[in-house]
Amino acid sequence: MSVYTAVDAGQLENLLREYALGSLKDYQGIAAGIENTNYFVRTSAGEFVLTIFEHAGIEDLQFDLQLMEHLATAEIPSPLPLHRLDGELLSSLVGKPAALLSRLAGHSPRNITPQHCTEIGHWLACLHVAGQDFPLLRHPPRNLSWAETVLNKLKKHISPHATTLLAAELKFQKTVPRQSLPQGIIHSDLFSDNVLFTGNRLTGLLDLYDASVDAWLYDIAVTANAWCSMDDGCFDRRRLQPLLLAYEQIRPLSDDEYAAWPAMTRAAALRFWLSRLQHQEFRRPGELTQIKSPEVYENILQRRQSEPLLRLDSCG
């Protein structure tokens, strides 16, 4: 979440007239994240989050907002999109689609503990289970075709060594039968800055704008790479084990998922190394933006490639 689009108090006051949320008291841009513009908005009725969508299509946004509403209704700690007076979830601000959502309590954790990982494993599994009866379908936007396109654009901007590593991993991922794994709604971007905690209790799963239908195991791998990697890229089993155990208490994994674990951790590392390189090399102008280090996921990918014996079933 960043601030690419500046808004003023008058524009916000006009937007609030479309909702039953009282009058504007205060607002502040949110610098964390990289995709959309976000503000904290305080009104006489409470505190909310305004999101201005920078490049998503209307069909995708309807999917996102309806999914958030579905999960919140299923008692997943997801922000609840607010309906306008006319019943719609989506608004327009400064010529761009926008939405107001409930603001959840808590803060993103700075120092990730095993207790945090237990909570994240539990709620990721709950999200997967709750999404099984969500009626809409969206294919993964950052699939292997996306990866190949991005890599071709990056070749002129990155080192030959990085190009070789990325191309080799992409070639390997094309041999992995990912579509045969158990599928459903996934978050696909469950980093610590997309989660809120109060103490050791998880209070919010944020930023579902990359959600899609894909292999659940891939989502676990994305989350494990983000929450359980040490500075050198290796897995920290003190964090990985409680995450996986908590997940399986809600949704036990299949034999095929156990076998595919090493490949999925590599797929997750490939995706985020590429996307961070893309953001770094083709940076969009913004008033407040955050660019995350691509080298983190270069290290993680190389570690996952050299850890073939670290199977998921060896971590329990």
C-alpha cells in the first residue's frame, strides 16, 4: 500500500456523502506496500481505510471486494468493504475506482516469532477452507506466462547471472504439475505487512488484491518463505514447524502436496524475485512508495534450490 494519488479534504468529503459514515475528521496516507494508494480516514462514525485502485480492472475489483465480504462474513479477520447508499461496493475518486473498508485493530509484527507463525498458519488454513464456497473464479495473474514476459523485459536491466538463474528456474517450474494439486482461493501475498496482530493474536488479513484460484500449497509456500526465512534465505524451522502444524490442524495435506513442497517453495521465491525486480526497474511515480529488496528473494530461491531434502513432511 502506497500513495500514488494525492487527494484533498474536499474530495474526501464528497466521497463520504455517498456513504452513511458521518463527516470527515482526519486522514493520512499509508506508505507500506507497493500496489495501490491507501489512506486512513477518520470520520464522526469511526475509522476506515480508503483504497484508490491504480491499475486494476472493474471486474477484478468486484472479485476482490466480494471475496473480502465473503471472508469477513465467514468470520475470517478480513476488512469488510462498505456499501454505499446505493448498495454498491465500488466508488470513484479523482477518476479512479475506490473503496472504503473497515479498519481493523492491530499492527504488523516487526520481529516474527513462532507464536506469530502459529497464528498465521491457522488463519491461512481457515481462509482456504472458507473460500471453498466462494462462487467467483479468477486465474492467477502472476502465473508462468507472466513470469516469462517479465523476465524478457528485465533482461536488459539485470545481470547475466540473474538472468541465467531466473531462466533456469522458470524452465524447471514448467515441468511441475501444479494444476494437479488441491486448488481453491489463495491469498498469494501474505507478508507480515499484510497482517495485523494485537500481541500474539492475529486480528487482520489484509490486501487480498492478488487473490485467485490456485494450488493451496503454493500459498503456504509464499507464506512460509515470507514468515520463516532467515537473513541468509534458509528456513528457520523454529518458525516453519509451528506454521505448518497449525495449518494442518485445520486442513491436512495430501501425499501429493508433501511431495511437491520443494518445488512450490521455489515457485514462490521465483514469483517474488521477479515482481520485486519489476517494481525496482520499472518504478511508477508516487508521492510515497516503498520498494522492497529483490536480493532477499534471490537468496531465498538459491537456498530453496540447494535444500532438496527439506521436504514438508520433515518439518512436522
